Amino acid sequence: MSTVEAPLYPIAVLIDELKNDDIQLRLNSIRRLSTIARALGEDRTRSELIPFLSENNDDDDEVLLAMAEELGVFVPYVGGVEHAHVLLTPLETLCTVEETCVRDKAVESLCKIGSQMRENDLIERFTPLVKRLAAGEWFTARVSACGLFHIAYPSAPETLKTELRSIYGQLCQDDMPMVRRSAASNLWKFAGTVESAHLKADIMQMFEDLTQDDQDTVRLLAVEGCAALGKLLEPQDCAARILPVIVNFSQDKSWRVRYMVANQLYELCEALGPEPIRTDLLPAYVRLLRDNEAEVRIAAAGKVTKFCQILSPELAIQHILPCVKELSLDSSQHVRAALASVVMGMAPVLGKDATIEQLLPIFLSLLKDEFPDVRLNIISKLDQVNQVIGIDLLSQSLLPAIVELAEDRHWRVRLAIIEYIPLLANQLGVGFFDDKLGGLCMQWLQDKVYSIRDAAAKNLKHLAEEFGPDWAMQHIIPQVLEIANDSHYLHRMTLLRAISLLGPVMGSEITCSKLLPVVVNASKDRVPNIKFNVAKVLQSLISVVDQSVVEKTIRPCLVELSEDPDVDVRYFAVQGLQSIDQVTMSS
Amino acid sequence: MLKQILSKLPRKSSKSADNREHGGHHNAYYSNVSGGGSRSSDFGTGKSGNLSVSSFAVSNSTADVGWKSADLKQNGNHMLSSYEAMPAFKDVPTSERQNLFVKKLNLCCMIFDFTDPTKNLKEKEIKRQTLLELVEYVTSANGKFSDVVLQEIVKMVSANLFRSFNPQPRENKVIEGVDLEEEEPSMDPAWPHLQIVYEFLLRFIASPETDAKLAKRYVDQPFILKLLDLFDSEDPREREYLKTILHRIYGKFMVHRPFIRKAINNIFFRFIFETEKHNGIAELLEILGSIINGFALPLKEEHKVFLVRALIPLHKPKCLAMYHQQLSYCITQFVEKDCKLADTVIRGLLKYWPITNSSKEVMFLNELEEVLEATQPPEFQRCMMPLFRQIARCMNSLHFQVAERALFLWNNDHIENLIIQNRKVILPIIFPALEKNARNHWNQAVHSLTLNVRKIFNDLDPELFKECLLKFQEDESKEDEAEAKRENTWKRLEELAEKKAFHSEATVGTSESMANGSSG
């Protein structure tokens, strides 16, 4: 500015900015905290900036959230790991505010910093902070404390470890359900750092208490972590301590609990040996597959393949397959959809005979399901299907399903099937494709929804890549170019889109002889939108064709467009001309 | 209630013996009827003849009763065996009535599946009738309810009411996702039974024969917690009953009062800080409104903490509209009881003031007016600066309802007086907002309201007005300069930071400074 540079006091700048009435300005300054810190230097950052921030905690939650996040990466600015502990004070305050997002972020930042701190600092600075929060008067502090134990614990000496475990135990029995919920959802993290003997005694006791809590919400979170906890235990301990709880929960009155079990069961299996799976978990799982509540069946059905993979084929055929049959006829479409998305994975587990005999009928009935998502989920796993039963058996059932989905009234369904067309083409081969699906691919180009037309154009590109330019020249290009005479300008736009995508795949020669003339012709369209899209397509074709063609055909066309009465057409034409110049200059 | 007295016609079914073990001992009364015959056709099975509506007592020892196993899906393996009505109370000697009452309570512990309306029609009707008899009995009871009776009552109520709500069907969420706002509340299909059970519980709690000292052993903390869980019901009829019942419990069971308040707090905390989803906040606040109304003066510290920690943060969730009326009532109750709380409340509102949600902002302004109405000058002065910065922002809102609502504050005599007394502080804060509106607010009403307010100040204190105008013009001319200065300051800070970084690296050591030098 004009005035002579006045001396600059970084802290004063910050203080001033944080006083501003406009929250966006305050937010901007907090986002630039690191600039201030670097301008101050490490010493003054520690002695001036951090103490100021520790006291400036009365701002909007939005600003506090940004501060909590910035402080998490502040270690380099305070002078590295040996000084990291100065950051604990402002973050400790942020751990106690009301807003959940701010607290969570502060805990996250504390964990980041704590995991870099030196052992001694952890014992002398970090652990006392955890203890203070755990003894906090308001629940917010205690909720935050639960997420910090796993950082403090590993480096603590024996007596301190005992104390930390006992404090966590108290948090599990806190008066406020908010705190117990936090303790429940963080238990597995803490458990991962605790020695095996204490794990079996103290932690498992906490787990059992939490699973018997008065409040449903607490029990639910305890179940959620049980698989992670189970993996920390020896299989026999897991079978003795966790299994009974889960089997019990799988029959809980609340569907939410059963739902959670259905989600966790498979993970838990990984922590158990085969015997308890057969005797306890399998029956529990079968019950969940037949649960009254559709949500539970959805969760269970989604795990059916994973579960079969850890069972012997005999058990899978004997116990799971009958349920799968029932689920394929379930009254809830969402259950059938969940099943359809995984059921084909069972084929390799069951082996060819059982697959053809038992799984195939299920598969075919799902492929004819009245609910489009179900069919779609099957088709999306087509490669797996093909491996097991071969395409011949499949194609006669497949085609009607595809045709129907291609015309579904929900455009998202149509979109999904278009996206699977390249996969289908790959699996089914050229012959099948030409006969049955070629027409559909053209039809989509004239869909009334933009996303479908766009996806259809992309699809043509993928097909051209899959089957090669010769095939495309014969089966795609002529039909596509016909659209140039369509009376609807949106269809003509789609043609331009398709050309810009196909050009690079088809190569210079075909582009020049077949595609470019159509584009040049379109530059005389009466609709300005077409004309500026012509300019865009020409720009994209510069790199495809030879320099001579650019000069002879593309440039004159763009020059003409650059004098168009429409401002947008002129804009894109000029853009195109500029990129020609750039290419010429660089070459 | 059952008018027909019917002939005794015990029947025997072909069901297996292990069914009997389940149901046999409940089944002291039978004697049946083909009176239900007209309905039995709904069943369409040969078994329907076994169902009986009875009004005749037979001695306990009879084992030879009609059996029916119903395919209840409830928790897998409940067998519905021999579900038969019992005689009316008036048809048994007075001495027998209490026993009969307990037995009827037991009968009503059976839960039916209402998701299939064609299932167990007969049994459902029997239970409905029995529940109605229970309501009548409780209402007309004389003589305190005994320990055993209390226990059985709570058992029956718990068995019926305490259930986990079904998830919302996914169809509602996914396909019809667009008009979630106009969504019909989902009605519990089991309501024909639930309603009577609620009615029964209400009459029981309200009955002078229910002695709180005895009953508190069964109407205990876990019972209350479960009752509170039900407030999340989607069915407004259910929440209405719960509200009345919980209120009665609060009134009658003095020992439970602190616990109930604490438990409600916990629901609020979870709602505010974790889920933002709960159907019964309005009902809970309605109860609290009447509780707060009864608080003695001076207010206890505990209650003030409740105001600050729970009620004020309740302004945060986005679904505030669902319970704002009740919340606003609670808040104003506090301020009316103790006007010293006004600035705490106002600062709280400012903390949670909506940034992008205009309809919520209008609610805040409505509430603000009610609070200000009860605010005295000392508290007003304590918070007027941040308050009027916010009001100035509202006046400039592009949403005309927000701007209009903010300007309406001047229509309130009490508030206008407070403003006028403190105009030296307030006018400089809101002047730029007034000026901007007067120049170019798009809405005609906002425009003319602004001119009115401006006129009030100008007529009252022309000198101050002129001063503010000059200051505003000066600031305005410097606006660009201030912006440029800010940018320059940050640029210089950035340069300073670079320089420092370079120096410190230079001192650290050559290899490191070489490595970082290029990036710095």
C-alpha cells in the first residue's frame, strides 16, 4: 500500500481478525493459523499464540471446529515433538465444549499428537489430561476422555496402567448414558492396547457390564464392538466370553440389537474356531436369516456368501441353502435385493453340482424378479455366474431381463444397466451382442433423460474399445451418424458428444473421413447450443487428426464460428482457435 | 359387558399334549359358546369351534379345556393355547373378584400379531373385551391394591407396552423420499389393544386406591425408563397417552421426581448431541412446561443448570419446528419466574442462531420477542450489543419474513422502550442495516418498516442520528480500503513466515535446509 510498512505484530493481527463480526473472516483467520505461527517463530508460538488460543474458546462452534482441526497438525510449528505437549491445553478445553463435532475433532487431534509424543511426555502430560477429562464435572469431558485411553495406556508404568483400567471401568458405569455409550464404542480400541491377562479380566468384565446396561442404546454399541474385541482374544476365550453374549443377543427382543448381531456375526466367526461356529453361531445365523423383521433379514442375507465360505460345503448345503431358497421368495424386495447382490458368490463354495441343481433355480427366479434392483444386482455379478454355469445356459434367461431393465421407468435403473453393458459384451461375445443388444444401445442415445444419453455415448466408446474399430465402423458409426438428421436438437447434441468420445478410439483416418464432415456440417445448425458444442468437439479433435487437417478443415470452421452473432458460440470458437495456436507453437 | 350367558360346552382338540403344559394352568375358566360362531367363519378352519367366549366360572381344577394352537410369530415359539374369555366381575362373588382380576391380567399378557389383520380374530376380541373389563374394574375399585395385584398390573402393562418399534418401511425412505415433510404419522396396527392398556394404566395411576408408597416398588426406575423409551413412538395417539400418564406419575410418585427429570435430560442430550431424531420431544417438553410452572422461588441451582444445559441447546436441532412452541413456553416460564435469567437465555439464543434456515430464524425471533417482553433493563444492557448485531443481520435478510419479523420488534412497547433508553449503544450497531434496507431492500413491506424505524430514531434524537449517518458514510467510503488493507496484512504475514522459515532452517543444518529450501 501507499503508506510506509508499519511494523507487523502477528498475534495482534489474529486478535483483531477474531474480533470481527463476520464469521467467515474469523474462520479464514483460523484456517491461516499456521501462517501466524510461522511468522512468529516456534518460541513465540509456544509462549504467545498457544496461550492466546487456549483462552479464545468462546467463539462459534464453526470456528472452534476449525481450530481443533488446525491444532492437530501444529506440532511442527511449536518446535517439534519435544514441545508437542503445549498443544494439549487448548485441545483439552475443546474436548469439553457442548458441540459434538468440535469435541470429536479435538479428540482426533489429541490422538494424532499423542501418538507422536515422547514416552515421558505421555506419562507426565498426556495421561494427567486424560484423567482430568475422565473426572470432568460435565459429561462432555468424560465422553471425550473415553477416546483417549488407547493413546495414554501403552507407555504408562504398571501402577498407572492399573489406575487407567479402573478409571475406564468407572466410565463404563457412569451415571450418564452419554458417557457409557462413548465408553462402549471406544472399548475395543482401548482393549487393543491392554495386556492379555487384564484383557480377560478387566476388559471383559466391562464388556459384560455394558451388554447388560439398562439402556438399549448402550447395549447396542457394546454389540457393535464385539467382533473387534473377539479378535483380540484367544479363540477359546472368545468362545467362552463373547459367544454366549452374542448368541443371547441374536434372540433379543429389540430388532435393532438383532440387526447389529446379523452385521457382526461373520466378523466374529473369524475370531472363533470351527467347532463353536458349527454348534452355536450357525444356528444363531439361521435364526437371523428367518427373523420376523425384514431389516434383520436384509442384514443377514447380505452376509450369506461370506458365511458359507467359512463353513464346510456340507453344512452350507444342509443349513444355509434352504434359507437362501426361502429368502429368494421373501415378501420384502429389499431382502431379495440383498440376497441377489451376494448369492452368486456361493457357487464356488457349493461346487458345480449343487450349484446347477440348487442354486441355479434360485438365481433364475431372482433374474425374473418383479423388482428391478433384484435383477440388476444379479446382472452386476454376471462374471461370477458365467464362470460357474456357462453362458449358454444363462443367455436365454438373461436377455429378457436385460431388455426389460433397459426400458425401466426409473432412469437410475436404466443408467445402471447401461453401465453393465461393456461387461455383458465382454462375457457374451460379439455374436450374441450384435443380435440382441445393438438396438438397445442406439435407443438409449435418444432417451429423454440427459444422464442416460450421456451414458449411452460413453457406452459406445467402451464398445468400440472392446470390439475394435472395424466392428465399430460396421455396427456403430453408420447408425450414430444418422442422428445428424434428427429434428430434435438435444439428439443432435448427443451425436456430437458421441463423436468427441469415439474420435480418439477410431483413429485419425476414420475421424477425418467419417466424423469430421458431420461435425463441420453441424456448424451450420440453426441452434446456437449445437454450434458452440461443435466448437468444443472440434477443439477435442485437434489432437486426433493431422496438423494439415486442422489447418484445412478445423481452423476455417472455427474462424467462421468466431464471427457468429451468439456470444457463447464466439467464446468457444475462440477457445478452440487458441488451442490450435498452442499446439502449433509447441510442435 | 357380555350379555349372553351361554351353555357350557367344553371341547377337546386334537392338539398335542405339550401344548397343554404351556397353557393349562392359566386356563381356569372356560365354558363356551358358539356365540362367536358368526365370526368363526373368518377363520375358515375346523378349529374355530374351539374358541369360546365365556362368561361362566368353573373351578380351577378342570383340565379338560379346549385347545387351540395359534401360529403366533412372536419370538418364535409362543403357543396360543386355549385362549378363552373369563366370566364378568359381576358374575362372581365379591370375594372372588380380586382373584379373577389377577387372572384376567394374566390373560391379557398374551400379545397378538396385528400385522396380519386376519389372524386370531377371535382371541383378539376376547382380549379386547377383557381389557375393557379391567379398565372398568380399576376405575371402580375400592380398597387399596395389594402387593400381588400391583405386581400383576405392572407385569401386564409391561408385557403389552414395552416393545421395540418397527423400523420404518424402506419404501418410505427411498422412493417417496421427496415429500418426507408431509409424511403421514405411522399408526400402530396394534392400537385397538394398546389404547385400552394405556387407558388402564392411566386409570390405575390416577386411582385413589393406588398407594404410591406401595406401588413405587413396581412402578420403579426401570419401568419409568421403559415408559420414556416409548415417547419415540411414531403414533401421536400413543404419545398423547404417555404424556398424560407420565405427568400423573410425576405428580403422584414424589420419590421418582428427580429421576424422571434426569432421565428426560438424558433423552434430550442424546437427541441434541447424537441423533437429532426423536418423535416425543414436544410431549416431554409439555410435561416439563407444567413442571417448571410449579417450581418454587427462588429457583434451585439444579433447575437453572437444566435451563442452560438442556433447554437452550434444544434450539440447535434442525427439526426445531416440531417442538418449538412447547420449548418456547418452557423458556419464557423460566424468564418470567426469574428475570435475572433473561440475558443467559438471550445469549443462548444467539449462540444457536440459525445461519441458513430462514423458517427457523423466524421462530427464534418470535421467541426472542417473548423473552424480551419479560426482560428488565439491567439484563437487557448486559446482552444488547451482541443481540443487536444479530438483529441487524436479520433486518438485512433477503428473506422478507425474517426481516419483517425483526423490524416488528419495534411494535412492542416494552421492547421499544428498552431500545430507546439504550439508543446510544444500539443505533450505531443497527444503523448500517437500516441504511442498506432503506436504499435497496427488494421487499416493499420491509422497506417501509425500515423507514418507520429510522424515523423513530431521527425524531427522537436527531443529533445522534446525524452522527451515525456520518460515521456510516465514512466507513462506507473506506470499505474497499479496509479490504485491501486486510489482504495486504495477510500477504505480509505470509512473507514474514517464509523469511522466518528460511532463517530457522538455515540454522538447523545444511542438509536439511537444502532439502526444504526448494519448497520454502
